[in-house]
Amino acid sequence: MLNKLLLTLAIAFASISTATNAEQLTESGWWVEVIGDSNKADHAVIIFKAVNNNGQLAICGSIFNKGIPTRLFRNVMGNYLISVNNSPVLRNINSFGTAHSEEQLAEASACRDTGMRWVEGANALITTRLTRRNY
């Protein structure tokens, strides 16, 4: 049973390809990514958004994990890459906030500075991907 679960999760994690959001840089809504099938017991939801933190670009985010083994999940989140205009800004999202339910995702968010300057209204291509495919 555990091997079947791990195989299913490996397929779900491998299916995270590059998610792309091309937008003007404004403090707007959340980007949402779901790992696995949200209608099943074992899935995760990741939300994040760009924010202006005293003139610097920060990425705020939160993670909800339901049923995916913690060690595997933390390993995957450690290999999660967020890029802005093809420049990596976050290579590990384990520092994102942890929500205890999907309804608490926005409230549980934590922010990380990217080292990039915030330019209001600038076009930004935000992409996400896993840096590793085998877990």
C-alpha cells in the first residue's frame, strides 16, 4: 500500500512542470498550485504571490499538506523553484507558512525577500518548477 502511495505521489510531483504567470507586477491575488488530486485524501495545495516589501520584491506563500508523508513532502518543497523573468528568486519553499486547512492558506502565509527591486507595473514572468524529478 505504501509503495502504491509513493508511486502515485512521485507521478503527481513529476507532473509539476513549469507553471507560468505573466502579469504586471502589482500586489494582486494568489497563484495556486495543487499537487495530486484535490478530491482525494493525499494532496497538497501551495499558494504564493508577489508583494512590495519596502521597495523589494518578496514572495509570500503558504502550504497545505493532506496525507503526503512529511519527509517526502519537505524534500519536494526543498526542490521547488520560483523564478521571476527567468531569474531564480526562491529555491526552497519550506519556509512558506503551513496551513492546517485549505481555508487557512492565506492567513498562514510567510514572506521571503528575493533580492530583486520592486518595479510597480513592470511586466513579470513568474514560473515555478521542481529542480529534481526523482524522489
